[in-house]
Amino acid sequence: MTFEEIKSLDEQYVMHSYGRFPVALDHGKGATLWDVNGREYIDFTAGIGVTALGHGDEGWLKAVTEQAGKLGHISNLFYTEPYARTAEKLCTRTGMASVMFGNSGAEANEAMIKLARKWSFDKYGKGRGTVITLHNSFHGRTITTLAATGQDKFHNYFFPFTEGFRYADANDMDSVEAVAGHDVCAVMVELIQGEGGVLPLDREFMEKIADLCAKRDWLLLIDEVQTGVGRTGTLFAFQQYGIQPDAVSFAKGIAGGLPFGGVMANEKCRGVFTPGTHGTTFGGNPVAAAAACHVLDRLDDSLLTQVREKGDYLRAQVEELALPCLGGTRGLGLMIGVEVREGWTNAALAARLIDNGLLVLTAGPGLRFLPPLTITQEEMDKGLAIMRETLR
């Protein structure tokens, strides 16, 4: 189909909940994509941090197709090997005790909130279900995860929102103490606020949050939907912060392009969910779980080291370009935020870059780069060259 034919079908039959760029992508290899007209693009988005191994990866394709030929779906009423193997890999590499699988980041965070509230109810009874989150956070688009999100612009239209959330300022313990109370059961944070602008939290702040949670008997919940699965240069970002959470959500890159996510819990929380208290039809789907097993196997120490090195390279090169519209960079690994200077907008710059063959994202007021973790040196340099020629 041509671009115009695809666009026509979209306009006639699809709800317009997304503002799409005028590109219809057709196929890809690594961090390179081609549209329906055969035009080439360098991908600094990875499907918003999802295609961790890039496009058309042969190992990933083999794992998916072999499992699809054996068993595509059966439900959680029966055992299958792929989800069990995925759970083992996650727990042994993180120090967590158990996993529950779902389909998306918002669903994973919803489950993590439910886990915290049930844990508190089981131990303390009613009246202790409030979760503290941070201003500028983003936790999903369900009614409850929108309520957990600490940005006013998301708190509209869908009233009434779920109760039981209070917001504190990032890297400010006085602000956290100010919203604490006897009704609190947990603190939930992103270690790098992704949608808020790629803003890393301070390690000292997180160590104090962990100490406060231990002192007050609150759960420490880490939203690793975007930061997890190698994105920051370790399997999960919390492994760089010197903390051990009570529960961790994950999704995006875990299955390399298929819908998959879940929650890891520590030993004290492993028995919170009992049969009938939470569930999902597609969670632990065999095909997606087989893909996740392959992704986790590929994310060895060597590849994670490369992620850190590639992130350092891209950040240094962007800053060396000294483009008039861009400022400093921030982030960890291949989760990179770029400041947009006054007088420019990130939406206009992103549109211009995409029009010239470099796919990028926005976040807060800046640009965001989330390339495949396997992006090559040649692909990085091609992307940087497009930036230089487009924005100088």
C-alpha cells in the first residue's frame, strides 16, 4: 500500500488518540528502518524503548517463530515452560523472589499498586493505602496510573480518578516527609523520569527514600518500565543506585517488540497475590515469554558494557556538535535526554529531524533518544550526521 492509502484507512477507521508523523514504516534491520516508499531512517526511538535488539534480529525471530509453531497461547490456568524460564532469569539476576506477568507498563504499575495496598491491608487492615509518587512522574494511562502520575496535565477529562496518591518533589526529602502520614503504604518512583524529561534521581535521595521506607514499614516500588531491561547499562537501573526494592515493574524492552510486562517482588511480598486476587488472560503468553528469554540471554555483561559506552559516545558527540538549538544532555546508558534551548520547541525539532531521516522522541521540554541497544557505530554516526546537517 502507498502512504496515502494507509493514511486514508487510518483517518477513516482509527481513533485519533495519537498525533502521527507523516511516515509509514515498512521494514527494518538493526537500527535502520525503511518506509513504504523505500526511504531510509536511522532509529533513535526503538519503538519508545521497546525493540531492544533492534529490528529484524535473527535470534529473536527464531525464538518467536519456534514457540509460535509449538503453542501460541493457553492461559494461566496451565503451566508452560517459557514464562517459568523467564521468571527464573529475572529473579536470579536481580535478587528478587518472584514475578507476575502482564502485558504492558501501565498494567504492570497497576498490579504493583494493588500489591502494595494488599500487602498493607493483610498486615495492618484498612486505612493504610496511600502511595507517595513524585511530581513530574509518569506511570501509565489507566485511571489509577494516571492518578499516580505527578503531572497536572494528565489529571483531566476522566473524572473521578482513583484516590490514594500524594506527590512529593524529586530529590527533596523534606517534601517527601511533608506528605507522609499514617495512611501511607508505599513510595513509587521512576529512577529516571522518562516522559517528564529524562531526569535521573540522585543516588543519595534514593538511599534516603529506601531508609525511610524501612523505618516506616512502607514498600519501596520502582517503576522500571522504561529504565529496565538493559536500557541504562545494567539489567535494571536500581542496580546502579545501591538499593533493593520491594517490588519492580517492567515492560517495554523485555520481549523485544511483543506486548509483555510484569512485576517482580521480594521475599516479603511474594505471597501477597493469591489465586483470584489478581490476574490477566494474556500475561505470561508463551510466544512473548520465549522472546523475553532470548532478550535476557542476549543482555550479558558484554552487551550491557557496550550500552554504557554507546550512551557516553552519543552524549559526548551531541554536545560536541554545539548546535544552536540544543543544550546539555543527561541520562544513563542509552536513555538520553537533550535540552532544547529557549526559542525552539522539541516538537518542531523532532519533526524536522524525522523529515530528514532520523527518528527521535520528545520528553518534557526536551528531546529523547532511546535507540536499540544493539545500534552500531555506523548507525550512530549516520544519526549524528543527520542532526548536524538538519539543525546547524
